[in-house]
Amino acid sequence: MKLDYAEARDLLRRGRSGALGSHSVTMPGFPFVSLLPYVLDEACQPLFLLSSLAEHTRNLLDDSRASLLLAEGQGGVLEQSRLTLLGTVERVVLDSAACARFLRYSPESAEYLALGGFAFFRMRPLRARFIGGFGRMGWVDAVPLPAVLPVQQEAVLLEALAGRLPVGVRVEGLDAEGVDVVVAGVGRRIRLAPPHEGPEALLEAALDGMAREGLFGAEDPAAGLFV
């Protein structure tokens, strides 16, 4: 059955943690699985903040091949959409803008960074085994995003957006496919209908999407946005 990697990408965006499978150094030949939080970068690639003391970190430094399993989280286990993403996981150094973006999604990670002994690792997806429901399953290549919003430009758009947000709402990130918001402490993914020609159009689409979800009440979210 023909599957679209966009479905797998959507599931990745709605998740925040998964089971990371690596090749065990301590028990050669055996898979080692650990439950880890992740944050997606601007290209929809999972980022992990890992301790140098963790078993999975030792495994990845020895063999970068890994898998990430996550499920939709609603309904029975076999009724949920689920994804096993395969790729390589390697250590990366994030610049200040990319690190700030990571911390918008995972503020608690600031404590680990302050402790020291933690480093960022990025998964570069290659293929995915996606199950979207009964009879809808198969392998699909990990296709790059058609357009990636640079981290610095995203930060500028979020700054422009911040003044229009109602109390209790904050935005974690924005991309051509959707906007990630936190409402009263609960994260939500709001999909945006393409296309978006230019940053102003993307910002307007984000405002329209949040208004459609009832986050602004009766007020006009776009009023004075580009003054």
C-alpha cells in the first residue's frame, strides 16, 4: 500500500517521547531499548539531550544505527497509529538559536545543561515502518521537508506573534505544516493548510489556525500584527 511519509511526520510532531533502540555494547548482539523524550528540529529530525553516563549514549557512540518507536497514545495499543523510525543518531553541537528552540519545547532541559555531562544527539531518519490503521501499513522512505524555516527566521516570527497571544497561551514552534502551542500547560499541534508564500503569509496562517481552534475568542488575532 502506498503510504505518505507526511503521515509519519505528523505522528512524530504530535509525540514527545519514544522508545529508542540501540545496539548494546555491554551485551553485543542484543538490542537495548530505553524510553526517551525528544524535540524535533526545524527539519523534523528528532533531537535528544543525553547523559554521557547513560547506557544508550555509550551504545550510540559505538554504533550510530538506531530506531525510534512511538504510538498515537489513544485507544487500544493495536488500534493506534504507530511508527518505527530507523536512522543514525550522532552527537551534534547546537548553536545558541537552535539551543533556544530546543528549550522552548523542553524548558526542563535547562537544568540538565546546567549540570554538565549532557550533549545533544540528532537522529537522521532513513526509513520508517508506519501503521496507520487496519490494512494501512508498510515501509516508507524518510522524505525531507519540501521547505525548512530557518531557526533565526522562526524566532523573529514568534516574537511578532507573542504580542497577539491571549493569556495562558504560548507558542513553542512554527513551521510550514503547523504551529505547536501550549494552552494552560497542555501542548497542542495545530495543522496549517499550505501553501504559504513568505513569512507574513505563514504568520497569518498560524493566527488563522489558532483562531479556528478557538484560542482567541471573539477578538481579531491579526489586528495590528504588521503595524
